[in-house]
Amino acid sequence: MPPTLKELALKYMREQISSGRWGSAYRLSDLLISKDIGISRTPVREAINQLVAEGLAEMKPHDGAFVKTINRKDVEELYELRMILECHCAGKAAANSSADMISSLEKTLLQIEEMENELAPGAEFLSEEQAKRQRQADLAFHQIIIGAANNGRLDKIIGESRIHAQLFNLLRGEMPVDAFRSAISYHRRLLVAIKAGKVDEARLVMKEHLESALAQTIQRFAGEPMEEHSKIPPALRKFV
């Protein structure tokens, strides 16, 4: 059965959000979006309601729908969800590894390693273009492992949570080179464990990888106002 206009509009809007083109607090106007993609407002409005239900957007009375601003608690919950689900997938990948899957992981890892070789000496952050390529390659690497579980519902749940996590990272500026190299190291270890069929080790490395990513994300978040506090006008903050 071909996808409905609502489903196509939903995919389009998720991509706009996960790519960073629609950032935090971006207003989701069904009129403007329908004009941009060339369909009526009804399927666009339905897709926006779905984004609200998924937690990617929020509805503000009298103002409309906006891309949600994610706070620290959201991030912690989302990484906890990823740890539970993706560790399971890593174990499945090690238990059911195939030549095609290993080849795909190796090619994706090679792309990431080539990016590492492109870094300028002494660079502290990836460039905007490098960070975009890194996110795409990182997502592809994890998606290959997730696919090894051969569970469509699991894939959908993880996919939605990764959109949230990517959105948060996109809103927090450039990616530090140290975090980039740390991720490469974990990806190498994951590949070794999966190729060797070591189920428990693959799960453990994935857990350590996501714990490290969470810690780095929280560190980058430190010192910034929480979502709720940032909405309070400056003149009123002294009363909080």
C-alpha cells in the first residue's frame, strides 16, 4: 500500500527536524509547510499533530505548534531508552552476524576514519560540514546494528528516540574532536566484538559507548538554562 500524504509529510518534517534545518522553537505553520511541499493543509496538520504526540513538537495555546526544546531530563531519559534497546540489538548483531552486515559496518567505519584523517592539526571542534557527515555516518553505523535485530517495532522506537537525541546535539553547537574520536574508538570495539560473535562483549561496549555519549552531552549542556527556566522573562527570574 503506497504511503498517504500525511505519512509523507510526517517523514519530511522529521527529516527537517533531525537535520537541524528546523531548530528549537521553530514554528510549525501548516499553511507555510503545505505551500512548501505542495499539498493541502489537512495532511500537514495531521502530521503536525503526530509530531506533538511523539514529543518532537509541542502545542502552545493561541500560538500553534513549535519544535520542542529538549531539556536535560529529556536527554537522560532518551539515552536510558537507547541503552536498553541498542544493547539488545548489539547482542543480536553479534549472535546473527553475516558477511554483508560486517561489510556494511566496515565501510561505514572507514568513512568515519577518513573524516578523522581530514582533521586539521590541533582542531578542537569539527567543522559544520564535518559534523553533519559524522552524524550521518554515526546514524548509519548504529542503524546497521539495529537492523540485525530484525524487529520493525524496535527499529521504529529507536528511530524516534534518535531523532530527539540528534536534535539536542544539533542545538548545542559544534562537536568536540575528543567526542568524535571517542565515538570512533567505541565503533571499532563494537565491530571487533560483533565479528567475533561475542554477544556479551558487544552489549557491554554498546552500553559503555552510550554512557560516554550521555556524559559528554550533559557536560556540553552544563551551565545552560533549563527549558522551563529559559521561558521566564528576565524581569521575573529573580523571583524564581
